[in-house]
Amino acid sequence: MRAHTVILGAGATMAAIPNGDRNGKKSSVMNGMIKKLGLSDLIENIKLNTKSDNLEDIYSELYLKPEYKQIIFEIETRLYRYFSSLELPDEPTIYDFLILSLTEKDAIATFNWDPLLIQAYIRCSEITENLPHILCLHGNVAVGYCKEHKERGTKDAICPICKKQYPPTKLLYPIKNKDYKNDEYIKKNWEALDFMINNSYMLTIFGYSAPSSDKEAVSLLKNAWGNLQDRELEEVSIIDVIDEAEIVDKWKDFICSHHYRYSINFFDSYLAMFPRRSCETVFATYSFNMPADNSKGFYQGMDWNDLYEMIAPLKNDEMITPKNEMLPLYYTDKK
């Protein structure tokens, strides 16, 4: 079965820590981020043309003015420091459920700088090593990259070849015309995403509203997804708090006819209803009219023991099924 690729925006991190991280710190979407993260003092004496409180608009204006080079440096330093300090709570979060809902044939591509997805990946690997690929499209404070040997890992790890600690990845900050090819690490992540999307049966967009400053990114995503005439059977899933009509209009170039599902809550998405078998279940349901059972998936309030028990039979099927064969249809009447 082909891949399920998930695209994450800031809304996904906010859903993962709705009450704050382990220490009560919260994340933010770009709107209001300057104030929410305590950066207001840096620009309080600067007369800006933009009336927006969106970090992207403010940063882009400052970036174009050489006299604010030191301010830009300080904003970047504080952003890096703040996001680096975020820690997952002890209990399972949306990011843990998300990672465990996919397998190694799938991918999660994130625009977020924060380390929470990486932290979730590390602790989910204690349940199973059959986990999705993680692609960091704007860099990530938890990831390091060895340019000499083209190796990556958590930034506290060492390159397996030169045995040196990974240097931190560069973060791609919010200027309007982003260059996705200049940084080698970011370029490789986009190349991998292009391959994954091109070979995906399902695409989920979670908390990413395609801001105006990301026109280049959306264009790259669209090129990878291709023509809608060639995507008549594929399914797009959108998880967002934005009104359905508005968010569907934003992603209309990715949706063929009625082949989409919109949900406000992660637990109402295909990922949560049919974890680790989303593509297989949706394909069987819509192509072969096989009724699906959505009562066996993830639910709010699950603890780590619940997750271990639920993943166990799925993990067992994955271990004993030859790679070239279809996995048992766990969520349909016929297995």
C-alpha cells in the first residue's frame, strides 16, 4: 500500500500541548507570537509599516532593513532559546498518537521549529521501531546535521562516521521569499517530501493554514501532489480549527471532488480512527465497499499502558507479514 504523508503546522503543536508543556510553557501560531513569547520589548521603539501582529509580517519588514540586523539576530536567538526549552508532558500527547498512527512507509513533514515531535518520536520508539520518517521543512531545534557525512540525528547525538556531535540545523525564519535550496539539510528534507507526496495515497494537513508567506512552500507541495485528474482515488484529510469552507478553499488544488475529510479534533481523523492502517482501511472502504469499524482506534484519555496494549496486535501483524504483502485489514469486517 502507498504512503500516508502528514503535513504539520503550528496548530498541531498547539493541539499537542493545549495546556502548555511539562513546565507550563505554550507554543503559538504566527499571529501574536511576538507578544506571547515575550519578544515585544525588541520592537517597542521601532516604527513599523505593518499593522499586523503576525511574526512573519514583522520579521519580513525588519529583515529588509540593514539597520535592524542586530534586532533580527536577537529575535532569532530568543526564538531558538524558547522553542529549545519546550518539553512534552509525561502523559501521551497528540504527537505521540500521531507518530504511532503511522509506520515506516509513511512520513510526517513539519514546518515547526519546536522539539516536541522529535521528543515524541524518541519515546514512541520504545513501543515500536516501525515508525514514520520525520522531515523538518524549516529546520528544527532538536535536530543536528553533519554536512561532511550527510548524516542527521538529535543534536545531542554524534555522527556515526566522524564521531563528532551533530551541529544544530539552521532554522528557516519567516521571510516572504524563502529559499528552500540554499541550506543542504532543508533542501534534502524537501526532496524527500517531494518523493513521499508523489507516492502517497493519503495526505493529511494538520494545523497548517498555508500562510501568504509560504506561497513557495505550497507551490512545492502542489507540484509534488500533481494534477487532480491523476488523484481521483486519493484521499485528503484536514485537521484544523479554521472553518471547514475556508480551509477546504485554501486546499482546493489538492482535493478531487468529495475525496476529503475535515475534522476539528485529531481523534475524529482517519489517523486516529484507523491507526497504522489508515491507507489500507480507507482504500478498502471506498474501493471495495468494506465497512470500517472506527471503534478500535485511539481515543482521548488513553495512557501508555492502553497504547502498548492497542499497538501490540498491529505490531505483531507488521512483524509476521512479508514486506511485499498487504497487512491484515484490522479495522474492517473482513481481515
